[in-house]
Amino acid sequence: LKAQTPASQAAINERFEIKIVQEKITETDFARSTGARLGEENGKGLKLEVGAGVRAERINALLRGIFGQVVFRASLESVRQRLDQRLKGTLPN
């Protein structure tokens, strides 16, 4: 097994195949949320706030003939570098 570095753990590159011939989705009292927060910093410092929330009393959806690929790519490397700079006190103004 190859050991992962913090940078490689923060990189995501995933591909999913979607093959939905027909699917019915019914949900009641649906609620999802997520969040992240780093905090305030003066000047051109680092401020990271991410959030999402979805609520629905009822969801009725009929999906038909959905085929394809979904690609999700993300990297937290730049955030990690800024955090490292902040911790070392070398964050540029």
C-alpha cells in the first residue's frame, strides 16, 4: 500500500456511471445540510465558509432514461497551504 500524503488525501477525482431506466423517488419531511467554517481574518487573509441546506415537505420525482457520466473533481490543496501559512505566521497581507 502506498502511504497518502495530506495533499493526496485532499484531492478528489471521481467518475460515476449513471444508468437509470426508470426510478420513482418519494420522500417526505426531507432535510439535508452541511457546513464548514474557518473564521475571520483581517485584510486579504483567509475566510472560508461553506454551507448548504435543503428542506422539502414532500418530494415526488420520476426519473426516466438517464444515462451518462458524472465527474467530481476537487482539491483542498490551496486551502491547506493557506492554513499552513497561517499557522506559521507567514500569511501574506
